[in-house]
Amino acid sequence: MVMKRPLIVGMGGTTRPGSSSEQSLAIALHKAQQSGAETMLFRGADLILPLYEPQSKVLAPDAKALIDALRRADGVIFSSPCYHGGVSGPLKNAIDYTEEMSADERVYLDGRAVGAICCGFGVQGPMAGLNALRAITHALRGWPVPLGVAINSAAVKFRDCGCDDEKTVQQIEAMADQVLNFAVMSIQERAKARARSSLKCNTSLV
Ligand SMILES: Cc1cc2nc3c(=O)[nH]c(=O)nc-3n(C[C@H](O)[C@H](O)[C@H](O)COP(=O)(O)O)c2cc1C
């Protein structure tokens, strides 16, 4: 059986030059790519979308590009700064666009592995943001991977998509591996399920 290359979509970061949430996300996607995934990055500037309006019939082109990517995704990685004890407004607004996937056959993030990173200026904020991202993942029927990455950006510095703390990099990469491994399992299970159902169809024709 030839397996499709898993697609991991990253969403996160801020428009702040040197954004730690964006650079940590880039490290995660780079690791996923090295391990064989196709990746797509929606960075801080890509998340500045019109406020989501559920009744609106037309999507802005940038929002449509995001939803098209999420529909194809096998795994997703969110990376947010902690803003006032939660997720940043632009990221949450971008996530709200997944409401467009509420009537899809694979509803919202159903069956997709979801990794989460949160950066904050201290230790309390990133944990709060991480919990919020996991609650959002549950609401969207995604599967949060066991390892979440909480980064104290007052202590850990990012530069040129690198990081001065090896342990932080190891955590980001381990989380990316978990997302990719789950994505591969999910692709394989869905392929098996399709094979079983086509076998049933064929035998009922005999
Ligand atoms: C509006 C705003 C609210 C913030 N609120 C918190 C907070 O509640 N807790 C915290 O630890 N850091 C807070 N911070 C600090 C950011 O989370 C931190 O600097 C983070 O690294 C920014 O992400 P970035 O580097 O990707 O831009 C806040 C920053 C801003 C601009």
C-alpha cells in the first residue's frame, strides 16, 4: 500500500519581529519536514483575517487558503503567545474559521493530531495558553498529542529560526514527532477502513 505524504499545517506566531511563537513553530515544522511530512505554515501576518462572521457567505481569500489547507491536513500545530491568560486574538479568530468545516465529512479537525506551543513572559501564562489550545482542540474533535510545549520567552531566546536552549528545541521536536506519528497512524487506519468497506461492497455483489 502506497501511503500519501502526511500534511502538517502550522498556525501561529505574531507580527512582532522575532516572534518566539512563530520561530518555535518554524522549528516544529522543520522537524516534521525532515521526518518526511509536507508542511504548510500560516504565520502571524497570515492570521490577520477579518473578524469571523458565521453568517457571512463569502470567505476572504486568505481565510479560504487556510481552510483549504486544514481540510487537507493530517496534523495541525498551533503556536500562540499567551495574551492576558489565553490565546492571542488573531489566532483564535483564525481558528474560528474552522466553523466552515462543520458540515464536512471530516468535521472540524476530526481524526487529526494536534500539537500546541504557547510562549509567554513567565511560567504561568504559557501553561494557561497551552490549556486553552488543548480545550480548543477538544472542541474541534482533534486529538491533542501528549506533549505540549510551554515556553518562557523571558528566559529562552529565539533567533533566525533557532533557539539558545537545546532542551526547548528537543521538546518542540518531540512534540512534532508525536504529531507526525499520529498523523501516519490515522492515514493508515482510514486506508484500512476504506479497504474493509470496499471488500464488503464487493462480497455483497457476488
Ligand atoms: C497584549 C499582551 C498580553 C500579554 N499577556 C501575557 C500574559 O498574560 N502572560 C504572559 O506570560 N505573557 C503575556 N504577554 C507576553 C507575551 O506572551 C510574550 O512576550 C510572548 O513571547 C509574545 O509572543 P511572540 O514572541 O511570539 O510575539 C503579553 C503580551 C502582550 C503583547
